[in-house]
Amino acid sequence: MRLLHTSDWHLGRGLHGVDLHPAQESMVEQIVSTARSEQVDAVLICGDIFDRAVPPVSSVALWSRALAELSDIAPVVVIPGNHDSATRLGVGAALYRQGVHVVTQITDIGTPVELSDEHGAVLVYPVPFLDPDTARHALSDDDEPLPRSHEAVLGAAMSRIRRDVASRQESMSSLRSVVMAHAFAVAGAEQEVDRSDSERDIRVGGADSVASEIFSGVDYVALGHLHGAQRVAGDRMRYSGSPLRYSFSEVNHQKQALLVDLAADGLQSVRSVPIHQPRPMATLHGTLSELLESPELASASEAWVQVTVTDAARPAELLARVRERFPEALVVRHVPASGPLVDRAPGSTAVPSQPSEVAEAFVRYVTGGDISPAELDAFESAYERVLADGRSA
């Protein structure tokens, strides 16, 4: 059986003011074309379909078209990510055409989407993004809620899945199992996990990761959330990554979808299918004269670029002069080689990558001092409550 594994489409997202909807249309076309040319038996979309809970109408229309075209080729299994509103994504799921499985309810964890090939059954277990504040009650097997952590709720979800697999193995001669999840699995990874600035913080209680061993006992784990395609436990556990570059921290990412082949006895192979990007991306660093005069940078004139100018003093008409050489420059900042960033103020293009860093930078800008541990704890608690409210909207 051949599965197409993709995630983190983030329909509706832009890039530093650039409308990426045309690029997202092209991305969808490439994924549909791959599903058709590779004759896949199912398509797994592992969360963050949209970039926010209430996406633009154009993005909803694009998603509807993608579902229709993909489901004409093979069954499609979808879970929500932390950017999606599970409630909105799941509206009308019971009315979808046969072969479209949008699984958004925690109560459905442990109930597989059943597929089959000439070797027997392939059971796909969807695990929607689990907000610990909600899932710790819904996944508890008794009156006491689970601990407030991603590890606790994902562990409980996988326990349900392993019990279901075990109960079916007695009556099925050949059974292969696949789990879909939107989560940050890092402990036990084979290499340092590659994170991106465009991934939203999902920390609860200061932690956002789970041990990769939690996902043991199945043949393949299709993951979403991290935007860089990467292995966590060999080929058995993979992030497909986002199909488009959504920040300059992804400049070196090779964007792709994954083709997963299952043999009679389990996972056979995983190979990547490149996704063509709308433009090259580059990060440039140097004095203004070096950036404007270097012939080696000629190829960057057509790329989306982030430019860091290192002159001791901010050059006059910096933005205009940079864009004369690099018309598609999206971020231009001045960072003297001998000192800190001089224009880190509200509205600066040099934005910290995590919400807690935004809070720290704001307090430092306003007060001249560092944020206190109590202030940081209060901010993180409030931020987590806002995220939880948005996911339940």
C-alpha cells in the first residue's frame, strides 16, 4: 500500500506582507498531481490545514477543492493541528463523500480508518492535536484528570490505539498500523530536531515535547507540526514538513511530501517528492557596500531575501538602496557588527521567534530591565489560555 503523507499547509498564511495564496494553489496542484501519478492508496494530511481558526474565504474554497480532487484519487484522512479550529474543520464531516475522513473528535481516538490491500488490513489511527487542558479530562479512564502535559495525553491516546490493535490482531492474519498525529516529538530522536520560526509555540507548563517512545507499537507514524521534513525514529516516524517556506529560518529546507510504502510485514520504504517553491529564498549579511557591489549576489535579485546590514552607523535611505539591488527584499534590518540590533523597537521587522521572547523584548524596551520570573509565568499562563480559547472557538 502506498500512502501520501503531508501536513502544515497553513492556507491563508502570508510571508512578510506577500500574499501566498497563488503559491498555495500551486502547492495543492502539485500534491494532487503526485497523488495521481504515484497512484497512492490514501492521502494523510496531518494538521494545520489553515493558518488560523477563522481562515479567509479564498483559503476555505481552496481546501474544499483540494479535498474534492484528492478524494477522487484515493481516500483522504485529515486531522486538525494547533492552528486549526477543530470544531470548524469538522463541520459537516459526517456528510462528506465516501472516502473523506476528517477526524476532529477526541472520542474517536482508537477507532481506525480501515483500508486494505492484497496483503490484508491497514489501520490508520488519526490523533487530532490534543490541547492538554481539554484532553486530560476526555482521555482519562477514571474520574481523575490526567497530568497537564502533552506527554500524558498523547500517552493515553497511544494506549487506546495499542489496545485496539491488539484486539484486532487475533482475528486478522496480516495487519499493519499507521498513526497520524500533530505533535512535537523530540526525546529519543536520532538527531537534534530542526525547528522553525514559523511554528506556533504549543508549550503547556513549560513543555511542548513528548518522548518518541510514546509512539511505539505501530508500523508508521505520520507527524505534523514541525515545518522541516525530518526523521525522528528512522523512517518509521517522520515529519513531512510544510510544503512551502513560511519564514526565513526555513531558507535551507527542501520542501516535500512523503510517499510511504507498506509491505505485507510492515514499513517497506519512505521517499520524498519535492514541492516546487514560488521563489528562491536567501539571507544576506554584510555591509551595505558589500551587499550592493558583490557580483556573487546577482542570483539573489529574483529571490525573497532577508538582509542584515552590518555598517557601524545606519546608512541613509537603507530600505530604498537595498531594494534597488534586491527588489524582493522582504526584511531589511540594521545590526552593527560591533553591537546589538539598534532598531529592535515595537514595529521592527526583527521580531523574536517565540511569544515569550516578544514579552521579554517588550519589557526590556519599556523598562530597560529584564522581565521577572513571576511576570513571565503570568504571561505564559495568559497566552496558553488565549490559545485554548481560540482552539475551542
